[in-house]
Amino acid sequence: QVQLQESGPGLVKPSETLSLTCAVSGYSISSGYYWGWIRQPPGKGLEWIGSIYHSGSTYYNPSLKSRVTISVDTSKNQFSLKLSSVTAADTAVYYCARLANRVPDYWGQGTLVTVSS
Amino acid sequence: DIQMTQSPSSLSASVGDRVTITCRASQSISSYLNWYQQKPGKAPKLLIYAASSLQSGVPSRFSGSGSGTDFTLTISSLQPEDFATYYCQQSYSTLLGTFGPGTKVDIK
């Protein structure tokens, strides 16, 4: 059974960098699939952030591209998200997911990140 | 960018009702359309992929149809555990998989 678990600080100060990691179990990232990040501001809808393949190939949402970096560590079977220069608008539940042809089929439970001083 | 819309934004229904939710894409996305169910405090759950394929383990009362720009999710007989928010998502674009704004289904 594929399982994903997000981890990282729940509170980030404005202008700083948000950093999250997604640990994958039950499946080796090196075996294939893209892996992605999706977020959901409180009470709002879902926003696609970006995705990465085990080779390191990435795709980013154009609206966030200048601030987003997604990386992968196959030795630890995990991938990470960095979002720079955050503002209150970046407050959201952040989900990691496995992408089967750009279809998130397995999701993490989500982690709330609040941007506040 | 491909934009997704859903209608209605919310609906009230009773157990046993047939419920239909519509999703429209701003351009043709063939059958690259997926449906998710989200309950409060939980991650979305994949119900339907490729417009009409039922994800493993999902009850058969859920069905999807459509192609091109217009798609439908139907719940044939609404059950108590089906009260949730439903999202469509296009997976046609290589760059990003845009979600619709959601449809909240609550109890009448």
C-alpha cells in the first residue's frame, strides 16, 4: 500500500521560505511515476503547485514558478517543496501526491502551513 | 491555461436521491478528466479517472461521463457517507492539472 506523509514547519514568517518534505512508503520513487504538490487555502479549492520525476524533471505552475523548487531524494525515498518569499496568501494545507499520468491517485494527509509573524 | 468550472457550486439532496454535477473545461481536454471527493479535514479521494473509469474500491453508484469540454459526475442513489465536496480536475495539460472550484453536497 502506497503511503505519503508530509512534514515540515507549521508556521513560517512572511518573506521567508516554506520547506516541506514528503516521505513515501510502499513504493520506490525510482520505479516511476511523477510526484507532486497540491495546496488548499482554508475554506477554498485545490491548487496545483508542481511535480517531479525521479530523474529530477520538473513541471511548475506558472503562477508560482518564480518561487517554487521541487526536488527528489531517491536514496531516502522522499521529495521536497520549497516556496520562497511567502506571504499570508500562501497559508494553506499542503498535500503531496503520487501522479499517475497527472492524476493524483495517492495523497498524503496534508499539513497546514500558516504564514504569520 | 485550461480553466475548469463546475455547477452547481452547492446542492442540497436527500439520501436516495440521484445527484448530477457538471464540469466544463475552457478548451477540449478529450477524456482527461477526473473526479475527487473531499470530506472536511481529509485529503481528496480519487473517484473517477479518464472521465468514466471507476477507481478501484469506489462504489458503483458513482459514474462519470463526457468528453471534450463537458463532463458529468452522477451519484445514482446518494448515501449518508456521500455528503462531501466534489472536485473535477483536468490532466490534459502537461504543465499542471487544474482543479474545478468544487461542488458541495449537503443534506436537505
